[in-house]
Amino acid sequence: MNRTILHLDLDTFYVSVERLIDSRLLKRPLLVGGTSDRGVVAACSYETRAFGVHSGMPMRMAKELCPEAVVIRGNAGVYSKYSDQVTDIIKERVPLFEKSSIDEFYADLSGMDRFFGCYKYASELRQNIIRESGLPISFGLSVNKVVSKVATNEAKPNNQLRIDLGYEKAFLAPLSVKKIPMVGDKTYQTLRNLGLKQVRTIQEMPREMMHTVLGMNGLTIWERANGIDTSPVIPFNERKSISTERTFDKDTIDVIKLKGILTAMTENLAYQLRRGNKLTACVAVKIRYSDFNTYSKQMRIPYTSADHVLIPTIMELFEKLYNRRLLVRLIGVRFSHLVGGNYQIDLFDDTEEQLRLYSAMDHIRNRFGERSVLRASAMDARTIGRMYNPFNGQPPPVLAHRKQ
């Protein structure tokens, strides 16, 4: 049986949600992201792209290129709500789907041609999403994930495209090599230096030559350029780690402030572990200084999800790591080596009152929000709450403007 893979992508998702909320923004150049000098463009409307603006660009540069653009900070909670709405629509109508990001989905429709016709079914699904959510969405349909994703990008904005079996190479051949998934700026420049501008040129090259030039990465690019991809649609991905970090609007050397933010981060991540019935055995601290040099240090610990174990460990790592006495640009905390399970009582250090305190605090957070109860030293740390369950199998709604 031939595979049939559908790729769906909500067009300029953050921008579309903002316009759905406020119709005055329709057809106006719009930037969503950080509003400070260090902010980054999380999403931009098609009107701004004519000026050379793209996502991931520093907001200051984007405003210089398109000064008439409306800048909106955005709201991760609102975007997650609309993403979940679209997810529910897809979940009800397809047999197997994968949510690869907050605004991208894959669905395996293999075998459905016997009953419906996959292209007709995908078209009806797209119309249902547009009608029920009010958001524009595009799709590509082919025999694998790579070709479908490229087809979606070619179909945009708010359109659809089918690549029939056997026409994958012909479809990809005239496109720029930059349109191959996983070809970033550096790889693209390397390919350009080799004289490879169109996918057709890679298709005509021997497979071994790409391996010689770019190693295993070259083999993957060659296969994707030839429309070869056997990766399955994966409905759920188990998280191996959980982390959070904050970039400061102004570099700081205030150690008390840094420790307060680290406490807030650790406290929130520990709550996420307990909420997901997870334990961590490895913790790490990350520091980026004003000269952009980045350092990290990690430590293996017995499996735990308790604040009174994790916070002192994080502080110990910070004391060992922070030795340059330079202005700090970014700090972060990461828990890894996650396993399922509940916190095991330490017979010597833990008390029944302490465990009941954790239970009561988590109950309050579950009911009134993650920031409803916290340590006094962490009260000045803003925007630490995650607003989603990191262990629900869905990708995190990461926004470029989330800063401290």
C-alpha cells in the first residue's frame, strides 16, 4: 500500500490569531515578538516580508526595515488555546496525526483512498478548520513528510497542493536548495559555494559525492532532494528533558536578582515534574555573559522532584559556574534523565509536614495557576510560568519574546 502523508501549516499563525481577535489589524503590516531592543520577531505578516522582514530577525532591525509595522508582544496562552482548538478538529477526523509544532501537523491518510479519496478528504478537513477556527491554513499531500512539507510551503498562503506518486523529483527539481527541510543558512551557503543552487543539481549528483563533501548530513540532503523519506508519523514524543531560560533586557551583575530568578525557575520546573509524575536525575545551570560566551555545568543527583533538594543543588552549581564577575545576559535551568514516578521519601531528611506542604502548594497551583503560590525570593521573577503541561505529548508554544 502506498503511503499518503498530509502536512498542515497554519499560515503566519500568531499574526492570524491577532487579526482574528482584532479585525483592525487586517491587511496592515504586523510584527509579533519582543518589543525591546533585544526582542526577536516571532512572526510577521506577509505585508512586512516585502521589506525583507522574516521571523527570527531582531525586532530593532525589523522596525528599521518596516517602520510603519504594528508591533504586538503577543500572548502564549491565547496562541495555545487556538492551537488546541485546531488540534481537536484534526484529532476527530484523521486516524493518525503528529503535532510537530504549535502550528504544524502531519497526518497519515494511507489506505483512505479506498473509501474517500485522500485529496478530497484533506480538502474537506482544511475547510472545516477554516470554518470552525477562523484561521487560514495550507496543506501539502504526497507520499512522505518531506515532500508534503515542501508542497505546503509552495502552496502558501492559504492554499493546498497535491504531489502525485512518481512526480516527487519533478516537483522538487526546479526549487532552490534552501527549500529542502534541514538546510539552514550555513548549509545553504556551503551548497552555494559548491555551485548547487537548484535541487535538480543535487538530484543529478552521485550519492557518494554528497557524502564525501558533507558527511552523513550530505546523504540526508541527497535523499530529501530526491523525494526519499521513510520517517513515520509519530503521534507522541516522550520528553527526555525540561528546561527554561531568560534573556535580560539589560545585562545585570545583581547576584541577588539572579538567584531569585534561578529559584523561581527551579520551583516551577519541580512543580511541572510533580504534575507530570516525573523525576529528574541530572540538573544543569546555564549562563551567558555580555560577551556572548556561554557556560554550563551539570550534576547527577538521586531521582527527585522536591524543591528542597533541587533548589540548593542549582544554587551550588551557580556558585561554581558564576566566577567571571561579568554582566550576565542570560541564565537557564535544565532537568534531564527524566523517568516516570513519584517522589520517594527520604527517611532522614524529609518530614510529613514538608510533604503535605508540597501537596497543598501543588493543589493551589493546579486550581489558581502556577504563580499563585511561590517563595518570597522568587516574587520579582516575572513570566516564569509555562501555561501548559510539558508532558502532554505536544510541542511547547515557544515565543521569541519571552524575556525577563
